[in-house]
Amino acid sequence: MLGQTGAVFDLDDDALRARDNLKWATTGADVLPAWVADMDVRVPDVVVRRVRDLLDAGDIGYRVFDAAPDLLLEAFEDRMAQRFGWAPEPGRSRAITDVIQAFQVLVELQTAPGDGVALHVPAYPLFLESLAAAGRRIVPIPMDADADELAGRWRRENVRLVVVVNPHNPSGHMLTADELRPIADAAALSDLTVLSDEIHADLALDGRRHVPFASLGPDVEARTVTVTSASKAFNLAGLHCALAHIGDARVRARLDALPFAFLGGVSSVSRVATIAAWTEGDAWLDDLVARLAENRDTVTRWAGSVGAAVVPAEATYLAWLDFAGTRVEADPAGAFARAGVRLSPGVEFTAHTALESPTFARLNFGTSPERLARILDRMGDALRD
């Protein structure tokens, strides 16, 4: 085996399959799932305890609307300041159910059918599918373009919204301030709103520090909607709780004009769980991140040994693997599925664009070292057979 299973990953296959969980419940009994971005972990004890206290008290009726202070918003703003050095402008944060909800709402509020939406490609497949279904055009952002190049292209392509996913999914790359600045300057030149999805920010590896897009300056914050959640780092996706800081006054006005409760709200349970994760869960998170870095290194070494290409992730628990030149290059995810491993097909991350990624597959290494060893062993067999 390639490592020892730590307590954070001590659930066996049977326990995971017993969960009502998309990752495992929709994967065959003889297949190991390494696809959807959900980890094989126990929820932090502090989160379980705070939720249990809430339920034991029966405190799940209506919460106080417009409570001051709002402990969820405080937890979000304090975390941004303490962990990432960005103090969000007060009074502009609100709870939402999911990052994808914020994305879809911004698309509807800021763009019209036929408009362009700029984002880095490869991209999160649900974003691409959502844009295509809404009749918007996807305009890829090159990683190395300067502000004038971007602004010129966005004018030609009638881009009305810019989306930044940082840390990036699927590559795990963390965009630096120098990489973010041209996007911010181009958005200013074109007077565009920027949606910054920072849901993986807490999963920075090797001691790196995430740079919030809005932290580039007050002028940048004033055109940015920052969205994040505890769901990825603490594995709470099923609770549906995210936060948005709406720096752009135009977006705030449009949201305020919507009918009351049109966008729904987050539950009492999800609020308590998120507050607990962000205010009391960092020791658990530190242990998790150290283990993810070890798993990342295992995947990197394995890729080199079998002729696959990968740029080691700087954050997240995702590996964007290129199998060009190997015997599975025509359909990596399909070949590995036949070998008993489920990955996310690379083609999904460039869908509805002119870009292609058929030789790629995304691997989720947020699992135990022992299970990761079995996953990679099966994949290695597929590459050799």
C-alpha cells in the first residue's frame, strides 16, 4: 500500500456505500468512485456537536430575520479577514444556498441570451452546462493574456460577465495577484461585473495563501461578487449554505428588487454547521490539508511512472490528468471505468466551447491513502493491459 489511513479518512467502503451520497450511491458496487468533488471523510466532530446541540434543543423553528449581529455573516467576514487578509466592506454580505445558485442568478441578472460570459476553460462542468442552457456564449479566458488583450476580446465578444474560479477547478492552480490583476483591469476597462468563485480557498496546499479577487483594491471589490462556502473544505455540500459578498452596487440593486424569498434561504442547521466549521474547525482542516498534500504527491509520482502528465495541484483535492500518448488516450474515463475506477471525463470540462480535452480525466484524491492506492493500482492495470 502507498500509505496509512488517517482518522480523517477512516471510513471503509461499506460505510461510504451506506451513505445516501451521490459519489458512492450512483457508482457500481465493484467500482471505486474518484469523480464528483466530495471527500471520503468524517465530518469534523465540532460540526456534529453543534448540530446535535441545536437538534437536542429543538431549536429549528423560524430564526430571527434581520438579526443583528448575524453570526453567519460575521463568521464569513472574520474568516476572510483573518485567513486571507481581506476585510469585506460591511453590510454587503448575504447567505445563499450554493455557489452554483449565485452563478445562475448573476447570469440572469447581468446578461441576456446571446451575451458572452468569460471564464477560464477547462471549467466546472455545471457552469458550462448552465451557460449553454441559458443561451449564453462561453468566452474562454487565456491564462497569460494581458488586460488590453482581454478587454479587446471581451468587447468583440459582447461579454457582459466575467467569472473567476480560484483556486481553479479542475487544475487546482491558485491564481496569484499578478495573474488576477489583468482580469481586474480588463473588467474595469469594460465596466464588467466579476463573479469570483472561491469555494476551494481553504484547501490551499504547501502553506500557500489564497488571494481573494476583491482584495486587489476597493475599486476591484466594487465590481466583484465573491462567493464561497465551507462545503468543499469541510465536506458539507448536502447542507446547502454559501455566502456572497456583493461589492457591485448594480447587483445589489437588482437583488433588492426581487420579491421577498424569491431566492430562498439557508436552514438553521446549515447555518450552525457553517459557523462551527469556520470558527472551530481549523485544527481538523489543518490535518486534512496535510493529508491531501501527501495524496497529491502520490498521484504526481504515479502519473510520472505511467506516462501521464499532471501539474501538481496547489489547492483542492483534484488532479487534472492528461493521458495523451498512452493506450487509454481516446477515452481515459471510459477505460478506467472498465477497470473499476470512476473519474470525471475530461470532455465535460470543455463542453460547449471550441476547446477540446478528450485525453484528460479529473481524479478526486480526497480519500484515504489505502483507497487511493487501490484506485491507482486499478488505473495502472488499465494502462498496462
